Amino acid sequence: DSGVTQTPKHLITATGQRVTLRCSPRSGDLSVYWYQQSLDQGLQFLIQYYNGEERAKGNILERFSAQQFPDLHSELNLSSLELGDSALYFCASSVAAQGGNYGYTFGSGTRLTVV
Amino acid sequence: AQSVTQPDIHITVSEGASLELRCNYSYGATPYLFWYVQSPGQGLQLLLKYFSGDTLVQGIKGFEAEFKRSQSSFNLRKPSVHWSDAAEYFCAVGALRAGGFKTIFGAGTRLFVKA
């Protein structure tokens, strides 16, 4: 157990639907990062939050959004889902204020299947 | 912009044999360098990291990596591979950029261990 908790572990939904993925960071970590992992794109950085504020954006689609709450848990919202959104979505957390220079702790991921 | 290349998509080694996984990076200054391991169905686990100091870095599970600035490389090594080392290995490069710290992951090298 890495200390980063992601729910649900698996999600199957239809095209056009909206889903919410949840992440609780490791105790004491203030930064949360979301990554998408697919066979053709590899690990793609989506977005980072630090202590409730958006800190950095990567290749995140406009249909996707995220937020970090006062208790530091984070949610990734995916809407108008397409078949190509099927992937593993990872959350990672870091103790560093500036970013991941100490390395990340990853959750076990949410496998999203869009049918 | 930073980038990272893992030239080998997959590697097969015999149990007990030595291992070297290659990683080349591109970045103007000295980056933060990481190796992560991902077992099937799991999230990524940090093996080791480098930013400064001794260019030979020791990590968990008996792994080490050597930073070679002249070759822009950060290869991962293990003197004797165990069957439980079969997994996917990701090299990553991180850097402080405008808007935060960004970590870019390589495409990964899948390690197969034969008896």
C-alpha cells in the first residue's frame, strides 16, 4: 500500500457519459498529480494541484477537469467520454511544495473503459 | 523542453544474470532523474532518484543507476536479477519550469525474466 488511494479501481461507462475519479494523497503530501496511461500514448501528465490550487497543466483535454479539496483529496472529472478516453488514470502525490523533485508516490490507478 | 528516451521496448534476461536498462534524456541543465517500476495492475513505485552529488545512485530492491552527463544517460543496473523483477521500468526526467515542476516519463522498458 503506497498510501495514495484511488477509487474506483475499475469503471465501465458508455460514450457521452461523465465520470469522476477520486484520489486521496499520502498523508502529509500537499501536491497531487494526475496522469493518463494508455498503450499508444504512454504516461501523459494531465494536471497538478498544490494545497487546493492548480499548479501546472499538461495535456489535459477541455472535457476533463479536476480540483483539490480542503482535505487535500482530489477529483478528476471526465465528461463527454469517447472511446479513446479508455485508459488507466493514475494519481500521484508528492511531499515537495514546488513539485515532484523528491519523486512521486503513485496510487494503483483507475482503469476506465468506455464502451 | 525536456525529453526522455528508453531505446529498448522490452528486454529478456535469465534469472541471476545482470541487467542494464538504458535511458537517455534531453535537458539544458542538470535535471532531476528518476527510475520507477510498475508491476502488472499496480501503480508506479519510485526505485531511485538523482539530482546532484555522487553520480552513482543506490535505490531500493538492489537497483542502482549511474548519471553520465557527457552521454546524457541515466542507466539502471542490477547485478543479479530475480524473477520478481519482471515488470515495466520507466525512466523520468523532471525540471522546474514556469508554472511548476514537470516530470516527463519515458515509454518504458518491459523486463522479462526467464528461468
